[in-house]
Amino acid sequence: MNDTPVWLEGLAARSAVVPLGLRPPAEGGRPAAVLMLFGDGPYGPDVLLIQRSSNGRNHAGQPAFPGGGLEPQDAGPIEAALREAAEETGLDPTGVTVVGTMPELYVWRSDYRVTPVLGWWHTPCAVHAASPNEVASVERVPIAELVDPANRLKLRHPSGFAGPAFRVRGLLVWGFTAGVLDGLLAASGFELPWDKSRVEDLPPDVIAMAGR
């Protein structure tokens, strides 16, 4: 029996037109995938996020969706997203229904062409930082906390660009992950009105860590 929520199936059906961020260049970039895993938690629908280790090579210290580059043994982005999530969080992939994939997005800093994979966590399991060298912590973040206007803001990069951000569960979610979440919340109908004039500078320590 398919217990995938109607809102998630609808989101997958509309994925081709969801403005999630930068499209990849015509050539170049390493294929990668992330798992955008939604479940039904104690506080309603939630999404699985990781906090990357401060010792990581790419995007150190940043909250993110589980995921990474495709490996030769991967049949495609879906298999890569599930494999990476299992390695990083201890996730059991058999508890996940893949609802669909979204168009590739480009992360210029790491030169990744990222395919977001939408999943429904029909049989949740315990998760943790299964790869401490890459992951500092793992959180199931309730959608209700993400859409709470008190937790939403924009962060301004030294370049002058200001993008969406969230303060939830002790995490400062910004950059690629925040941009994807912002688009998903709007497209799924969960988004609440929030003060988009609330703009803060990106903390220097966050900039320094991400730029290593």
C-alpha cells in the first residue's frame, strides 16, 4: 500500500518547474545526488538534514541533505543518494520510497551537478552521525519549524548576494540547502508569510569554514 502523502506526490509531479536554484552549465561538473527525505515525525512532517563535519573537504560545517558524488558502482543518482545517506546517517534504504527526482542543480564551489532525489520515509529507523569524519550530527527537522516566520531570514554574503536561511534545531541552514528548502516549502504549500526584509550578514566564522 502506498502511504506517500498527496502533497509529496504533487511536489514530485511539479518538480520540473520548481525554481530551486542554479541550473548546471552545458558541460562540466561532477555528477552528484542528495536525498531529500521526508517523514512523519513526532511533530508532524519533517525532513532529514545533516551537519557536515568542520574537518570536511567540501562545505565544512554546513547543514545539508545527505548525499555526495556518484561512484562507478552507482546505477544512477537514486542509488547514489540512498548509498550516501546510508553511509552518512545509518539510514536503512529499504525504509524509503523514492517519489521522484528533480532537475539537476549546480553547486559552483564544489563543481557538482546535483540531482535532488525526493523520498518518503515510510519506515523510519534510528539515524546518527555514521561517518564522523564527514558528518557532525543528524537532525529530523520538523516542517513546522522551518516555516515558522521566527526561524526565517536572509543571509548576506560578502559578495552582496542575500539568500534564504533558517535557524532551526541549533542549525544555521543557508546556501544551496536553504535555497532548495525555500523552493520546496513554497511549492508544497507549507510556506507561511515571513519577513523577507530581515537580512543579516553571514557570520565570519561560517564564511571562513565554508571557504576552506
